[in-house]
Amino acid sequence: MHCNYACGSSDHLLSRRSFLTAAGGALGLGLLTQPSLARVLNGQQKRVLVIDLHGGVSQLETWDPKPGTNTGGPFQAIPTSVPGIHISELLPHTARQMHRMALVRSLNTAEDDHGKGAIIMNTGRRQEPGLTYPHLGSACARLLGDESNPLPGYINITPHGTGGVSVADAAFLGPRFAPVSLDDGKAPQNIDRPADLTAAAEQTRQLLRLRASERFLRRRRTAQTEAYTQTYDQAVGLMQKKHLFNTANEPEKLRDRYGRHDFGRHCLLARRLLEGGATFVKVTHTNYDTHHENFDFHLEQLGEFDLPFATLLEDLALRGLLDTTLVIVQSEFGRTPNINHLYGRDHWSRAWSVALAGCGIKGGAVVGKTNANGTAVVDREVNAGHLFHTYFKALGLDPKKNFYVEQRPIPLADPKASAITEILA
Amino acid sequence: MSMSRTALLAGVLSLFLLPCSKAAAPAVRSEPLHVRIDRLIGIDQDFARYDAGLASDSEFLRRVHIDLAGYIPTSAQIRAFLADSAPDKRRRVIEQLLNSPEYARNMAQVFDVLLMERRPSRHVPQADWHEFLRQAFLNNRPWDEVVREILSGDGTDPKKRHRIKFFLERDSDPHLVSRDISRLLLGMNLQCAQCHDHPRIEDYRQEHYYGLFAFVSRMTAVQDKNKKLLLLSEKADGETTYQSVFDPKKITKTAVPRVPFGPALVEPLVDKAKLYVIAPAADVAAVPTFSRLARLAGAITQRDYLPFRRNLANRLWAHLMGRGLFEPFDNDHSANPPSHPEVLDLLAQELADNGFNIRAILRELALTKTYQRSSIPRPGTDAKQAPLYAIAVVKPLSPEQLAWSVMQATGLLESYRKAYGGKDPEGEAYRRLAPSAALFINAFANPPGQPQTFEPRTDQALLLANHPSLRSWLAPGSTLATRLNSLPLPTRVEELYLSVLGRLPDEEERKEATEFLTRQPKDIGDLAWALLTSPEFRFNH
């Protein structure tokens, strides 16, 4: 047995208190104050929307079609709103939004396992024993979020997940930046005022609470007691924003356009939340793990994906939100160019694609290239580290800045990679 | 050659780990421990100026009840305590709590969370493990003996799976186990010394990590075919080699079983023909004639091995006092000296002298003025300038303490004890209310494998604000509301404050509550809720 060179340290170091102490030193460097300061200067809040096509969407049936080759499958490529860029015919509505989007067609994440692939795409790094990196959502909640915002910093809209809070995803950033999952797009748990409590009674009991808290805090105020009482103010704020979680408030026509099915509703919810001030929203669309009948499944799944997604992009743009919202369409990996005997495609991470749009992204840009039948990257190979550098740059953050875990600097993005400048606006 | 240098270094470094209580302040042996501790804590010349004085009786009772029994006292207990005029009533209540079944359950919970860090019980049922710990505290077994059992790694008896839980629930991963033994039992996080000497802590060397690692590196988990259980298997041979990633010469060293700063394990020569009691085979858990794993617990719990005692002393201190003598709890090293080194020495020495008697240590700590001091700063003084412990630390309730305090405040615990009395009212009430308590514990607990920290979140506030269960426990017709409403108004207000906050209301509070309840008698649950969600309830102070 041999030392595996896995330098880890984080687990006990995760204490938020020690993190804050360490990060306190970084205040002078402006890491913590920069986002809010930037927001004040620009009058802009930066936001992030991630569409996660869970299971591993096929790059050949989406962003990098290879029609007429031995790996291309039955679907054709269609022109888009950007001359010269073709994508799969399964995405006709999305094709009309291409001028708002950028494609990265040369992703090699070298990991064909669902769990590990998801970690790479969510944290921008390969899993290390001993050190867990925060998900992009937690990092953005931390870096772009606003203390006074009652909405959770990282909202995860899941199709039929468990709901609740996945504290571990925030890693050393601490549970406060953990994702709050909205099971089937339902509002956070316990957001409803108890049925037998009138609005007036609610106000009274909150006043009684403040009174009791104030009495105690008069002589025993600490950072911890302060943080605790604040959570009730945030809860009240969140309850007041409950309407944001209700897509039925939207015009019928728009609801139709997004689609009345789950993913359509979830996309519309995402827009409402982003418009309502959410920092990071992730929408999961599932069922892309097409080991058999890849083409039928993609026809069906992308048929569901295409219009809501295109509508969402357009809606964000029309409302003037797209310029400040980074949009990422990702999976844990792509699918094999080789078509197996069950007409399926298997896990494939060597040469696949992601699509980006919005904040800081150059519309209509394509970077990277795979070979004729898509079995290898031939130009501008990148990994998730490059993507994370690109995300942070697009959001106006310096990816080389550090989080501090007990004085140990943890760079925002993998220092071995760099931003894909070709697609940055 | 490198061995001798290594031994020398370890010798030098171990200096800081040696007890020096003899050289410490004028501690008189014949004096009780709590008196000696108070003298050492109060040694700062500014101490008297900031000394907050003793906490009130009700504050003391709430504090000690939470720390020793795991949740707040009942209003009846507080009234009885307040009415008691005997000068030794604090001592008596400490004694009574230490000998209660609640104490055993509470300490079992505390040490379960410490040792297992809420890792899911995939291989050894939580109930069995908890019961083992509970029995240990009920009978006040010497803690070194308990740890030797927990770390024995002996999985041959299917009824004693607590002996392998620590390993199995960590996937029998020798690295994870080495790290966690160093963090949780020795107070030294050696993880960063895995690939090189620790980059920031000079005392922690790679050889310390691999010394510990060598004890556990031969274990694997094996699915036993006959017993249909996951068991721990151990090989009789196999050495680990390692290099430092910082060493340009890439010198390869062999790991020798040796606890950090302790002596190397003396390994007997075993006849090659008799290496195993149970030989390795497919689907069989091997048992070597000489087990390194079995020697690990013995090595760390040796009477003259200090890190184990310092770690335990520090954690017991923190359990009562709200902060460690050194912090973080797994950073005991010479560049991070304890705030009160003599106190730590004294406690570590006491553990050796009293045979790892946790109940005795907690008794002495609870008897100190340090523990019984008020958390309210002396008027006219700036709390931020006060020496440590001149004012009691305001500490958050653990998820368990919070959950069970809610059960107590709402009267559920008492009513279940009465309803399901029998031979074991404490156990019955606990078992029946555990699912309700879990609602809060799950929402407030840190993720598995991570130490508990205090990070209040909005979803927790929403749970306490709007969850129908809590709402129903406070609503008209609930146990609490029914009891309170049967009382005349002045007593009703008193009982409400005693039940939730563990104290009588002051004049202002009496007046406001009376006015509110006169106007809106039905809404007593909302007033109870306001007290329950105030920081006064959320913290132990």
C-alpha cells in the first residue's frame, strides 16, 4: 500500500466559526465584500440558472450532431439563428435562440460514473478523499448572495426528489449555503402559515417573539444569538415571498407556452424566482440515461425540454434578466458515439458538450471541435475546471480568488485550468 | 539512522504532552478538584472585576439539567428547587442528575454523536449501539475500558457488534479510521500529515499518521457467508510504505505501529505456521494470532499516554463550560496551547487517578463556581474585555437537547412518563417520543461525518414557526394549554414561564403576559411559541 497523495483536510475544518475567522482576514482583500459592492456599483445582481439534464444527455442528439456518420443516429442537424451553427433537429425552438447561446463542444471530463461525474460538473473538480468542494450553487450563494435576501441562496427544483436541504453540498461553506430543494417545484417545506393562525395573530406572535428575544439579548447578545434570531426574520421574509413559488399567478398563455408538464412548470418557476431575486436556481430534467432506445428516449425527453427551455431563455431576455443571469445546460456526462445493440448509447465523458447563455457569455459562439464521428476531441479540449473558470469570469468574479478553510486557501476554481475566453463576452 | 532521529524528535515533541500539574499553581492535593479548578480559572488579575457571580437558582438548574439530563427541567422541579433552602441543594441536584437514567441516555447520545458523527447505521443497528453506550454510562464504566471494547475490532460474537461499529460504519477504510481516531480520540487531526509532515502544525509528522495507520491497515470488511453479516477481517502480515510528497529524494519508509508521541508497539514473533486463529478464505473474516488492531485501543488508553486523556478532559470540560480549553478540539499541539494549561493537566491527571471515572469528573466540574457562574455580565463592565469564564458562556443547545427540551416544554415528556409509567417511564417516554424528537434533530443536525456546528438556517425557523406538530402541541386543547388554562391567571403566567424558559417571569413580563392573556386567553399557545423561539430557549445560558 502506498500513500495516495490525497492531501485532505477539510472535515473538521468545516466549522463555520473557524471559516469565518479565517475569512475575516480575507475581508481586506475584498473577496467577501466584492459582490455586494459590485452590485451597488453596477446596480446589477448576478444570477445563475442551471438546467441539469440528469442521466447524461447525448451530445449527438443535442449540441454536436453528426448526421450521416456511423455514429450519428437517425436525426438530422438543422440550421440555427446563427449562420453556420447547426444543432440536432430535436431542438427546433432552442435553435432559434442560438444567438443568445454559446456551445462548448470539446469537453472531456474523463469520468463515466454518474455520481463522480455529477461531482465534477457540480464542483468543477474531481472528488478528492478528505476535501469536499462546495457545489457551484453554494459557492454562488456565498459569493453573489445577499444577506438580506430571504430567498435561499441556492434553490434546487427537482422533479420528484426528496425536498429539504442537502447540507453536505455546501461543504466547507457551511449549511447556510446549502441547497434548498423544491420537490416538484413546490414551495419550501413549512412555508405555509398554520391554517388556524390568522394574519393578525401571526403578527402578534412575531411581535411577542421579538419582545422575548429583545429581553434576552439586552444583556446576552452574541454573534450566535444574533444569527439565530435573524433566521426568523428571514423566515417571515420568505413566507411573504411565497407567491413566487406559485406559477398559477402567471398569464395562461405564457403557462401554455412553457408547457403544463413538470419541466415546463419548473422552468416557469425558475424564471419567477430569478426575477424575484433568487441568486442560483437549478432545474433538473431527468431520464437521459438511455442505455437502450436512446433515440426514442431523446425524441421524447428533448421534445419536452426544447420549448420550455427556449421560452425561458426568451422570457429572461425580454424581461432584461438574461444579461445578468448566467445560464448553464449540463449533464454528468455525454453519451457514447457508438450505438449499442439495444439502440442505446452508454456513458461517455471523453468528448461531449455543454451549452451556456446569458451573463458574460458571447451569444452565437462555438468553441472546440470533435472529429467527424464524434469519438474524440480534436480542438480546444477542456474539462470542468475550465468551465468553472468561465462561469466565475462570466459572473464578474475572479476564479483565482480563494475561500479560506482555517487559513488554508482553496481557490474558487481548479488552478490547473483557465477560462474559455473565446466564449466570454 | 532516520529512526533514531525520529525517536529523538518524538521525545522532544512529547514534552508538551507531559503532565505538569506538579509545577502548576499552588494546588493543594487535599482540596477537592472543583476548588482547585476555580482557583486556576480565577487567577487572572482582572477576574474579580468582571466576575459575574453565581447564576440564579433557576438558571443554574436549567443549565445543569440540560447538560447532564439532556433537556430542561419541569416547572415542578424548578419550584421545588427554588423552595429548597438547604445550602447544599446544588450539590444534591447534581448528584441526583448524575445518577438518573436521563443522565445515562444523555451521555450515550453525546458520545454517540462524538464517536459516530451521525454516520448512518448501515451495519450495526443504532438501537444496539446506543444501548451499549447507555449501559456504560448507567454503570459508570471506566471510559478507557469502554473505548477498549469499542475499538477491539472483535466481530466474532454477532451479539457484540458494537465492537466493530466504529470501523464498519467508516467502510473499514484504514485512512478514515486513522484520521477519526486521531481527531476524535486523541484531539489531534493528523489528516494533513498523511502525505507529508503537517504543513502548518510542526508537531504533527507523517510518521505519526502512519504509526496510527499501521495499527488498522490490515483490516478489511468481509461479508461472512455463514453469519450473513459484514464482519471485520484482519490479516496477520503486510506492511505499509510511504513517502513524503515534499521529499525530493523520495525516501520510502515503512510504517511502524506506534500511537503518536507514544512508544512503538512491541510485536511478538509468531510462528509462520500459526499466523491465524481463523485463516483468511473467501467470505470468511480472518482472525490473526497477533492482532495489531486489537492493540490499538490498549495503546491509546494506557495510563501514561496523555493525548487520550487530554482529549477526553477537554471534551468533558467543553460539554459543561461551552468552550474547549483548547480549540478546535482536534488541534492539540504546542503552537496552540490551552487557555488554562494547568486546568487541562489537572483534569487529565484526575482521569488517570480516578480510573477514567466520567461521572466523577462531571460532578467536580458541575460543582465549580466556574460552571455555576452567571452568563449576565456584571453591570458596568464590558463583556468583551472579561477574562475567560468570568462570565458563563452562552452555548447553543445541541439538536438533541433542543428536541427533547421542546418535548419537555410542551409537557409531552411528562405526560408520556405518567401515561406509560411502569418500570421504566424514562425509557418508555423516550421511545414513544423519539419520532417526534427526530423531526427537530434531523433539521438541526450537521451532515453525517461532520462535527456539529451551530449554523442557524431559515428552514429551521420555518419548521419551528409552521410545522403542524409543534403547532398542535401548543394549540388550545394541547397538554400544555389545557394545564395552563386550568390555572388562575397569575399562576398561569408563572407556569408558562417556568415550563418554557425555566424561570419565573419578572414584573414587566408578568404585566405584559397578564394583559395579553386577559385580552386573548385563547392565544396562550402563541405566547408559549414566542418564548420557545426566543434565544433564551435556544441557548443554554
